[in-house]
Amino acid sequence: MLSNTGVKGAKPKEKNYKVADETGMYLFVKKNGSKYFRLDYRFNGKRKTLALGIYPETTLKQAREKRDEAKSQIANGIDPMAEKKADSLEFKEIALRWFESKQHAIEEQTHKKKLRRFEIHVFPVIGHLTITKVKSPDVFNVVKPLIARRQLDTAHRVRAELSEIFAYAIVHGIIEYDPAQPVAKQIPAHKAEHRAALTEPKEVAQLLRDIYNYQGTFVVECALKLSPLLFQRPGEIRQMEWKDLDIEAKEWRYLVTKTKVQHIVPLSTQAIAIIEEIRLLTGAGRYVFPSSRNDGRPMSDNTIRTALNTLGYDGKTMTAHGFRTTASTLLNEQGWSPDAIERQLSHMPSDQVRAAYNRAQYLEERRRLMQCWADYLDGLKNGANVIPFRKLV
């Protein structure tokens, strides 16, 4: 058996060597004089070596205590090396693994936003902690500043994403419970604010005149003009690709990223005219509305919002997403089929399987709807005394 004197007096030799203790533990002496306590054991038929500490930082007594703990784990069917690995993993490391596992399932921009949120709010607080040591009070310390600033939506999002990471750690055998779960009820409820939109015809008319007087770049000008005509999600418009446009058929066909359903947008004569204009500038590339940085990416998601702000419409008055609300409200008021409107908005119906296979639902009615909508907007923009239109039978 080893003794304190023996451990202290063990001298380096030409080759590394071992000095046995008992039940598989030994002192490993390297030829440079470094000394390590180790334990050899077998688990599930495999021979393994567990590091117990470096002498003199770890004493003989401490090494034996770690050995005894490891032996107890082995007797209970637990691999001490696996336990030791879990105990040494920092929360940030596991979080980044989770982010990597989710990356293929979400949009690149969404992935970047989520990761940036963690870099700002989470990693500085608990990123350095061993994941097995993270407790509910630690999680609450992450969201507490957000609650104080009344950033309740962000607080709820962060807490929910933390729960997903802890669930990931649970199924991978790293931890046994989710410390973020009890924190959920400590965050005040957040009342969602609907995106601002203009729905009064006179206000919409002024907005359209302002859009057509916009003095920005030609690419942004075209995207801004097309937004009320198409009223699809802003992210889908800014990422529109030339390969998805069929000018002869007057259609834009693409995969809706939010619902993963193929969608058809009939194009009015007015929409085609705008697309033909910008084709001369961007038609040789991938995106109809490319980034001004010429970096191969589409227009920034803030571009239309910034353009509206330039025109005097802040986030409480009109938003890029608000064009959808404007169209939905006025089209419903004019008597168009609610089902056709919802399909044109690419809202997923309750029967998702049917919707996925029937992307052409109400297509002929939607062709008429989109052309009448474009004509109606022209009338508003030109200051005509517009009589509310009725759908064509």
C-alpha cells in the first residue's frame, strides 16, 4: 500500500512507472517527476482508467476517498468516468451542442437571433457553470434583469429555450431534471402586442402615395411597392428568388418556411410590372431583392421597416407585417371568401395534410382576388372616390 512518505519520496526514473495502492488504485510517476493518482477498473467488460487527482494538489487521503466513491458507483451500475465527464461539462458547451442540433430545422436568421440572445443574456450569467450545478435560482438570475426592464417576451423566450437545453441534457444522460421549469411561473404574463397596421382606406391611400414617393435605392423601392400588392410575410418577400417566379403563368411558387407548405401567389398585372422593372437590375442573381452589400444574401429583414420609418410610419403605426393585416381586413370587408383570403395569406388550415397536398386551393378565385386588390390599391393611390369592390363571380 501507498503511504504519504512513499508518495512524497517517489523519484522519477528513465521510464514512467506505477506504485500500487489497493483495489486498482495506484500512483503513476512520470519520468519528468509529475505524479498522478489513478484507478483501473472494468465496466461492462471494458477496462478503463479514472484520474483521481494530481499530487500534491490531491493528497493520498483525498485520492482514496475518490476511489471509494468510484467503487460505490461501479457497484451500483454507474460508470464513474461518465459521471465525472458530466460533472466537468459547462452549461455553455451543452447549450452550443443544442444549438448545433437545432440548426438544420430553423432558418439561419432565426438561429442567429436565438444564439445572440444567449450570448447577451445567458452565457455571461451561467455559461461558465458546470451544467450539473445549475439550479433554479441561477436560471432566475438570468431572467430577473429582463423582468426588471419589462422585457417579458424575451424573458419567456429565454426561459423556454433554457428548458429545451436542459431537456436535451436529460435525454443524453448528463442531468436528471430541468431547473428552468419552476422559473416559468415566476415571470409575469406577457400580453402580446399585435403588429401595427393601417386599415382605414383613406390612411392606406396616403401610405401608398408615400410609398410611391420613396426616395431610397431602387431595390428597396421595388420591394416596398410590391409588399402591399402581395401581402405575404416580409421574410418571404425579401427572400424571393428568381427561380420561383413564372412570369408567363403570372405566379410566384415557393416553400413557406413557417409552415413548410408549398404556396402559390397569383401575380397581378401591377406586380408583374414591378418585377419586370427590377429584373433588369437583379435578374442575373439569385434573389429578386439582394442585399446592398453584394454578399450573396437577400435584403436585410430591417430594410422595409427602416423604409417605412423614413416615410414617417413608426412601429406603432405601420409595420412590414402590417400589409397582411391591411389586406385581410379590407378583403374580408369587401365580401371575399374568408377561406380564399386565409389561403392567400398562407395560413395553415386545421387539416394540415390536406393543405400540404392542395396548394392550389381556391386558386382561380385567388387570381381574381389579387388582380382586383391591385386595382383597388391603384384607385386608392390615385385619389379616386373608390367604391368598395365586390368579388367577381
